[in-house]
Amino acid sequence: MNRLKLNINSFFTIGLALILLFVGNQSYAQQKTSIGVIRNTVLSFLKWHKSGAEEKPGESYFVPRYDGKDSVKTYFDTDSLEMYYNNFRKSGFVSEHYINELKDYFNFYGKFIGPKREPGEIIKIDGLDQDIILNTFEPEAVLDHLDKATITKSLVIYNKALVGVNFSKGVNMIFTLTKSDKKWLIDYIGADNTSQKSFFRQ
């Protein structure tokens, strides 16, 4: 009788181990597949950005508006910015959360539009003279090395992902994504300043 119990217990233990091994292998395979798709999403978006696809020729998105009565600063041209945001939506690479972050960016810099300019005068707004997407004055450090990009860190939990991407020595970035309708969309892009020698610390 004891021997029978021992055999049943052994069978149960072996069966449980096999199930856990199978589930673990399936989970690892799914995660590996997801990382490949995520990498492709990130790099495709950066190539889209490098081509200037978010800025259609002849359209001005960051035109300041004034109240017409005096030189009080007001806001950016709302309709033009909506066209700009829609270009991101149509790209199929970013989430609505990402677009809301862009809106917050322009709401912030809208406070620094400054006094009304004379016709033909160049308008310079601090904060908009850098690459808005990568938040750097030297976007080529990323965009010229897309073919060498490698995933250095990754964490995928259900429909959320956090990945670290290296583009060249010291040039590391963080991307967070959400899976929606079977498609990974970018929520956030930022510098990975884990290393003291990070390019973005300079």
C-alpha cells in the first residue's frame, strides 16, 4: 500500500514538473517572439521619424497665435498641432498616451512663446529647437545607428513592456509599450542614464 502511494506521488510530481516545464517553455517562447516584434516596432518608428514623416512639407505646426489686441503671449495654433498629432496616430506606432505626452509638451512650451513678432521676423521658442521625439540636440547619435540597435534589457508582463535599447557606445534609451488589439504601441521614449558615461548626461 505504501509503495502504491509512493508511486502515485512520484507520478504526480513528475507530471507537475512536466506541466511547469511546458508552461515555462511556452512563456519563454512567447516572450522571445514579443521582444522581436517590439524591437521591430521601435526601429520602424525611429525610421519613420528619421524620414520626417510627422512633419508634412509645407505645414507649420508650431505657429504661435496672439489675441490681436496687444503683444500678450497666448498659445500655439491648435488646429495645426492637431494635424501634427494625427500624423502620429496614422503612423500606427504610438499610443494615445504618447500623443497626450506630446500635448503636455506643447502646453508647457506654450508658456514661453514671448511677445508678438513683426511680420517676417523669425520666431524662436526655446525647447523647440531640439529633436522633440528623442529630446536631444544630437538626434543623429541615435538615428544614424539604427542598423546596430540591440535590445539590452527587457521585461514583458501581459500587455506591458519595458525595453532598453543600445544604439552605440553610451547611447542607450528606454521604451515602454502597451499591447492593444494584438499590436505593440509606444507609450514613452526616454534616455537611459543608468551609466555615468551616458551620452545623454553630457
